[in-house]
Amino acid sequence: MANRNQNKSKKSKSIVIETQNLRKSFRFAKSEISVLRGVDLKVKEGELVVIFGPSGCGKSTLLNILLGLEEPTTGEVKILDEEIYNLSPDERAHFRVRRMGMVYQQPIWIRSLSVIENVAFPLYNLNLTKTSSLREARLVLSWLGLEKFKNHYPATLSGGEQQKVTVARAIVANPTIVFADEPTGNLDTKAAGEVIETLKFLNRKLGRTVILVTHNPQYLHLSKSLYYMEDGKVFKTSSQAIAKHIAEISI
Amino acid sequence: MKFKYLLEIAFRNLWFRVGRTVITIAGVVIGIGAIVFLVSLGYGLQKMTLAQIGTMKLLEVLDVYSEKSTIVRMNDKEVERISNLAHVEATTPLISLGGKIKRGDKETEAIIYGAERRYFDFSETSLSTGAGFTGDLNEAILNTAALDLLGVKNPRDVLGETIKTDVVLTKSVAPNLKKERETEKNLKVKVVGVVSENGSAAVYLPLFKLTSKGVENYQLLKVKIDSKEWVEQLRFQIENFGFRVDWIGDTIAQVNQVFNLFKIILGAFGGIALLVSALGIFNTLTVSLMERTREIGVMQVLGMRGKDIQKLFLIEAGLIGAVGGTAGTLVGYGLGQLLNYLLQIFATRAGAEAVAIFYTPLPFAILVGLFALLIGLFTGIYPALRARHIHSLDALRYE
């Protein structure tokens, strides 16, 4: 696949996500609520980025904007040098499938399809043949040690297994960037650990850029690229600073 | 997304909720089955009625009568005029007189017809027993109504028997008669055939037997033409000579008209069932849409386009319609055939003639099947549009 080779040749730490003065506000009845108040974010290829913040700080809105699902009120979003809100919705959908993968807190499945078919689903949307879609899906499942579940229905798997399959689905189209929005929120400690290991594997062994959004302080140590998000703004920070900050708030 | 994947996913979705799908399809099967069953009854009865009226070859025969009020009489001069018209293949006249038939000590009033041998080829009254006229002038063919009145049970018993007839001649049919009315009594004739004909008792004598007694005016002239496409042209020409023209096609058209109305009424009853099943499809799709809202959201995030999502729902609706339509058509057809079969058994036991009262023409069956598909697609439009316009983020938050 040409795409795969292209990613490798670009390995010279190019910028994959860039936002400038990103703002988003929602109107409720007569009042206007600003959720993002000027977010500047730069992510380099191959990074594992952790965005940490309390509930309601605007993390999900930021992710949705980066994914091309929600247009910002003002500001620019460049993903792999593409100004994605200049694309038509269909072009954006196509771009998203090729370049970005998504893992949600709760896995959502096409319930009538088996694990391998769910994983292959994004490739159907890229008009790949069934044979090659399923071949890619099996390959990705085997990377994550999930091949044994391929003919199960996703709903019959445990929460942790399901979440790992979601990761497989997120990377099947060989995207450069994988977003994970509270991927361990609904899991017990052991399963959560496995999912985090999977994401680390994606980043270290498969060279994907991973953006992990969480409010769980356990995951602060995962990366040096740590951002703290509060009141619609994003700050570059360190785990010690956050620990101190949390301590201050709780007092 | 490629159509075949959409089709496959649609099929899998329906299969995933197989119980619900089967019930929805069953609704369509009942609706379509009822339509096919009832309308097949209409077609069957229509076919039976048309079979009673006559065969296709009679469509090439015109019946020409002289109007009662007119002075134009059907005689040899007029027969020749008509015979010389283009596209007329052959003609054969019919004389109709009053009279009596006597057999042993029984006698009955009867119509005395004069006809040529080929008259029976151009008419719905065809020989059921016997060989018909041979050319001898002293022969007769009786109809079944006459046999009843003469006390004959089996038509074969009377073949070869000599019976007597009285023939009443009047000046209106035989202008050269000396008196206004004259009766030829006790003509001896040999029975050479029997025709199936209910109603009035009648005996057919050779045409020449009556013309030799001075009959010149015919009641009717059968005109055989070379193709039914000339019916209107010849009807116009012959009517201009001052005659009335009847054609069996007119009767068939009237019968068809009545039965078409009948079929529409029967179809409408089935249509009510189909309407209910259409609501069933609609309901199923709406419930499925609500259940799958989050699924639709994630399909969008994974790159599925709005129009593909719309197509997916339309295909699911169409599949329900198509499967229900096919099965319904088969069920309706099968039920009709089953009843035909049972009727045949009863008829055979009762010694009666077997009848098929259900008839399903293939084009009708195909049309109804397609109709079911259309009903499915039509009811799918609204849920499909709703699915298409679901906003992915709202869908993902949907509980």
C-alpha cells in the first residue's frame, strides 16, 4: 500500500496535527457557552500525546473537531497539512477513514456483523474488495492477538476484549493518527492495563501517533507530551505540575 | 460503498433480528397472498365464463341479422353481396321457422332450423353426438333441449331413428306462398346428430330441404372472415346494407369489463391487508432505526456516507418487500391451485365436469411481486431519510 510507505518516509518528525486559536461555542436558548477558548496544539508524527483534564473541560469537543465531525466556530485545523474544514463532508469522511482512527469510551458495533467484519467495515467504505478488506482485518487482529475472536459477535466479548477490537478497527485503514477518548473508562484495572498496553504497542511498534484523552491521573506517566486542559484551553505541562495542581484544587 | 456490501449488510441486519423480520415479512405474505388468491379467483371465473362463450375461431365469425323493422330481407341476393366483400372467406345462412317434432307418442313445439353442414363449424352449437348431415335431404339434427322434451335420456338412443316434424311456413319467409300460412305435416327425417344446446327445443334440417319448399328469407347469416382485424371494416360495410351485425368479441369485451371490475374489488380487499403490512414494515424500520442510532453514528465516523446509510435502510425495506412479495405470490398461487385440486377431486367423485376456478397469469404474478418490492421501498423512504440525516455526534450520545 502506497499509504503505508508514505508514512514511513515522512518519519522525520513532521507536524501531523496543528490547530490555531481554535474556538467553539454552543448556543443554548439565549445564552452562549464557550467550550473551547483558543486552543493551540501541535502534534508531531509518532508521538504519544496525553491530554488530561477534568470532566466538562472540552476534551470531547476538541476530539470531535480534530476528527472532522464538528466544525469549529473559528480557527484552523490542519491534519497532515490538510485544512480539513475546507473539504466537503464526504471528502472529510473519506479523509478521516484514511488518516485517523478512533477509540471511544464505549465500543459501538454493527451488531449484525462479526468481529472481523466490523474491523473490516472502514475498508468497505474505501471501496476495497471484500477479500482484501478481510485480509487486512485479519492481519490487524493478529497483531493485537485477537484473531481467535474473529468469528464471534462483538457483543459476546468481554469489555476489555471489545475495546481491543475497537483499537483494531481504528487502525485497519492504516491511519497515521489514532485518537482514544477515555478508552479505559468502563474497564476494570486488568482490562484497562491491557488496552493501554495495546495503545503503547501501536505507538512504539507500529509507529502510530496516538492521542489519549483521559481524566485518569494514572496515565500521566505514559508520555512526556502531556497537555492539561481546563476551561476550554490547553497547556503543555508535566506530570509533577499536574499532580501539584490537583493537590491544590482538592484542598 | 459497493452495492453488494450494502446488500450483504442489509441482509445480515434483517437476519440478526430474524424473529421480527419474519413477522414483518409474514404481514407482507398475507397481504400479497390475499391479493393473488382473490384476483386469481377473478381470473379463473373470467376464464371459465369466456370458455363458455366460445372458442377463438368464433372471433372470426360475424352474425348478420335483418332488422325486424326494415324491409331489407336476408336472401340469396344479399348473401351474394356480402360474400363478395373483401376478406369474407365463407358464409352460411340459417333459416328459422316454427313447428313441431314428434317421436312415437310424444310431441313438442320446436324451432325448425334450416342449416348447412358448415353452419356448425361457424357456430358455438357444435355436434356432440353423431356424424351430422351427409347430404341426404331427409336428415335431422336435434338439440339436447328437444331430447329432454321427447323423453330421450341417452343421445345415442335416438341416432338413426326416424322422427316426424311439422314445419310452419309463412309469407314473410316464403314470399311465393299462396296462402298467408301453410303447415307441412309429418315430414319424416332420420336423426343423424345431436347438438348441446339448452333453452328452446329445436331441430336442424338441411337448408336445401326448406329452400326447396319456397323459403327465401334467412333469419341469420354467419360470415366467416379471414382475420379478426377486419371486423370493424366489415361490420361497417354490412351495416350499410341495412343489417345488424353481432360479434362475439363484443360479448367478450363486456364480460371482460365486468370481470375487470370484479378483480379490482377483490384486489382491493387484499389491498387492505397489504396496507396493514406496509404499516408493519414502516414500524419495523422505525424501531430498527431507533435501536441502531448509535450504530449509525459509528458507521458515519467510520466513513460511511449519508447516501449509503439511506440506501442501506431502503435495501432492508426492499428486501422485506421482495421476499414477502415472492413468498406471498407463491402462497396465493399455491392456495388457489390446492382448491382447484380439491374441486377436481369432488367433481370427479360427483361425476361432474372438472373446473378450475383459480387461474394466476404469470405477468400478473410478476407484477404483484414487483408491487410488493415497491411498497417496501416506498415505506422505507421516510426511515431511510431520517437515518441519512442523523447527526453522528448526536447519534453517538444517543442512549
